[in-house]
Amino acid sequence: MGGDWKLEIAIGTIETSLKSLAHLRHNTSNFLCEVGVGNNQISTSIT
């Protein structure tokens, strides 16, 4: 064993962080799309 478990934990932590970032980025882009669509509808109804 030795220090292998520390390496595995580090790799697992990095993978989890990357997945979280990808998920967050996906949610953010969805949110921005919804906000953008909302803004377009508002400006269209004004004009």
C-alpha cells in the first residue's frame, strides 16, 4: 500500500471537482439562456 491511497484520494477529489465545475457551468449556461430569452421577450413586447 504505502502512500498509494493518498494519491487515489487526490485523484478522486480532482475528478469530483471537475464534475462539479462541469455541472455548475452547465447550470449557469442554462440560467443565462433563460434570462436571455426572458430579456428578449421583454424587449420584444416593449417595441
